[in-house]
Amino acid sequence: TGTTTTGTTHTTGDGPGEGNAALVRRWRGALMDNYGTPRLPLVRGEGARLWDAEGTRYLDYVGGIAVNALGHAHPAVVDAVSRQIASLGHVSNLFVAEPPVALAERLLQLFGRDGRVFFCNSGAEAVEGAFKIGRLTGRPHMVAATGGFHGRTMGALALTGQPGKQQPFLPLPGDVTHVPYGDEEALRAAVTEDTALVVIEPIQGENGVVVPPAGYLRAAREITRATGTLLVLDEVQTGIGRTGHWFEHQAHDGVDPDVVTLAKGLGGGLPIGATVAFGAAADLLKPGQHGTTFGGNPVACAAGLAVLDTIAADGLLENAKRAGERLRDGVENASGADGTGRHPLVSHVRGAGLLLGIVLTEPVAPQVQQAAQDAGLLVNAPAPDVVRLMPPLTLRDEEVDAFLRALPGVLDSVHQHGEGPARE
Ligand code: PMP
């Protein structure tokens, strides 16, 4: 059922369109290639399922890079967005609108603390907000973690602890020291009374789902409190139920950050980010010092409210924990060739809730990603030896089991460098 717009055929994915190859060719001619890998053209999604331009169906364990908390085309999001765009689509922060007020109130209630929210449009922007708040302390120095990822804009990139991503863009703003992630002593040694902020992820997502030792976040809180330094937790990837908690730091006792950055899952597919500041940190930004035209956009905020309401109403924090355990157990114990035991390519699974990394025994994650796609499973490879899973929080048992049934064949095909597995 192709439809024609300005002379070009588009497909809905329900029937024959112009095909995958043609769409990729047009993409090559018109878009900058920021990842440099072959692309799968996708045209439709529903729940944890996606369809390409030729009608082939996939099980989506990428989830828009941990964005689609409710899966694709969730009725609550569709309804909230439709109603909001039909009544008040955008007014800017020169005016007050109900959805951003309600979403900010709701977020603060979930944090259970007094604070204030600055809405923006992405994770990197949320981190820029935190960076500016840090500058306003008057302290010159910042501390972040090696391997950490905070975004691609210049301030966020300065905090990102991946030199390869920074190198072409030097010099970057700020006076940032990167310390090994998870190392309390290195953090203690780097943080002084000149340190404006320490920024860390509760679990490093882009670095391959790296979980710090127990007690690390609390130590970071104690170290920063002792020097009057802001503790910024980047929960862009771990927040909004992804790990089975509203925010991952809530799984750790005694960790009350000064600033939390959010994005990804918050909008259920609409672009929105948030810099949330608590206590004295909430008063550092003064009027005129920061802003953005689209921040607090009513449609994006209405989507955010629908996401939070649905997570609460449908018990999706519990589901993320439960489905995550089923998935983790299945990958560790039932990924052998006969569906039992551990596959020789699988070392172990790490992460929390539905942010999981399959750590491989060989650096073949890109090949596993491709073999999985050929078998109808979409996964992502953030590191050479890590396959990352970020399916919707709505994931059902049968969607876990379909993944687990297909996985042994996918791993075998890479391990034996043989033919790809047959589709499920
Ligand atoms: N912080 C973290 C922890 C992230 O995982 C990401 C995105 N992967 C970002 C910041 C940047 O978010 P965005 O791509 O929306 O700018």
C-alpha cells in the first residue's frame, strides 16, 4: 500500500514499496552518514516489532537506543500526542503551558525531592544544562569517567571519556579530568574544592553496559559532598524505568545527586531531555543564562506524561526486572546449540533490568549484530565484545522466548564462520 507524496513512492510496510535497496540509496544521497555502517530501512513499528521497506518483520531489541520505553505506536502515546497537537502544539517558554508543568511536577514526585526541571530536546542538551550549572558554581574544574558517554555537543563531548570521539574536535571547553570508572580512590584523588562537578553514569551504557562495583555511587556522593562539589548523575540511558527502577540511582542507598540528566525513554519516541537540579543546585541558573525554543514543547511533554503514567499503571518497572531476569538467565543458560548450557561465545551477561550487555568471549559483536538482523533480531554492538539489549519495558515473555530460540543459531553462525541461521 504505497502512497505518493511529491512524486516519490513511500511504503507503509504493509505491502510492496520501492524496497530496501532503493530507500538506502536515497538515504546515501541525501543524509550525512554519521555512523558509517550499512543501514536497515524501517517503515513501521508496533510494540517490540518493526518492519522494513519490504515487509520483513524484526524483533526490536535496540528500542531506538533505549528510547522506546513503551515500544512502537503505543496507544497511550499516540493518543496523548494526537490530542495535544490538536489543541496546543507549541508556544515556547515565553509562555506557560500545562504539559511541561505537569511533567516537571510528576518527575519531581518520582524523585521524591524538591527541585526544578529544565526541559530540552536531547540527552546531550540535558548534559549541557548540567555543564552550565557547574560553571555557575564559579569553580573551574570538572571530573568525569573514562569510557563515559554524555553526548556529542561540545560541552557534553568534553565530559565524554572516549578520546577517539573527542580528538577531531579539540580543543573542547572546560578543564575536565577523566578518572577510571568504578575506582573510588581515583575519584577521591581527583576531586578538590576547585571541582565544580563530578558527572558519572550509574551504568555506562554506550561503553558496553559497564556496571560499577557496589558502593561506587555512594562513595561518589560522599566524596563530592565533602568538597562541596555537585554530583551529576547522567541517567539519560538508565532512567525512566530502563533498569527496573524509575531512576537507577534509586536502587542504591544514600545516593541523592544534585543534578540528574534525562532524555531517551522520557518521550516514548518524541525528542525531549531534562536537566533536573535539586536543593541549592536548582537555584544556580538565573533568568537569561540558558534557554531553548523547543524545550518544554507541549506535545513532547504530553508524550512524557503518557510514558510515566503507563509505566506506573501497567507495572512496567516490575516487568523490566522480571523480563530482564528471564532474558539474562536464558542467554547465560540456554544459548548453547541445543538450547541448553552456555554458548562458547557467551562469557556472561551484565546490566540491570532491560539494559543488558552480552559479554562475548571474542570481539565479534558486529558480526553477531549482523547475523541477528539476518535472523530477524535487532541488537546493537556498542563495543567489539558486547552485544547490547534495550527492548521495550513492555516486553512479553513470548518476545523473550522468541529471542532466546533464535540466539543459539545466530551465535553458532558467527562462531563457526558458517552460513547465517535461518529466520525464525
Ligand atoms: N548521556 C548518555 C548516558 C547517553 O547514553 C546518551 C546517548 N546515548 C547521551 C547522554 C546523549 O544523548 P543524545 O544522543 O540524545 O544527545
